[in-house]
Amino acid sequence: MRGVLSNILALLEERGTLSVLEISQIVEVESSALHPMLELLERKAKIQKVELPCKSGCAGGCETADHMLFFKKC
């Protein structure tokens, strides 16, 4: 897992802000396995969640969708 965490940090350093879906596809890890890793990095203040305003007027759930949840390196 340590290698994947390092890869995530390097990826965010290189590309800036990415969605969970983008990170998942690039590092080839299922998003369900990726979420705990991202939470760990966030708790350690290595990355931070980027809040995007919802402009679609949907009924909710956008902030938990992998294509709408973004992270960047601190």
C-alpha cells in the first residue's frame, strides 16, 4: 500500500487537482479501495479535499460520487 500512496502523492504533485475516478483509473486501483487511502492521506495532511459547488440543482449525492470528489496535494 505504501507504493500506491506514494504514487497518489506524486500524481497529485504532477497533475494538480484530480477526481477520485481519475486517480482510480491512473493508479489502477478500484475506487472502493482508494477511498480509505485518500482518507488516510487527508488525515495526515498530505492531501486535501477540494469542495466544488453543485451547479446542477440535483437532489444530492454529488459530493460522494467518484467523478465529483476531488483532491489536491497540500
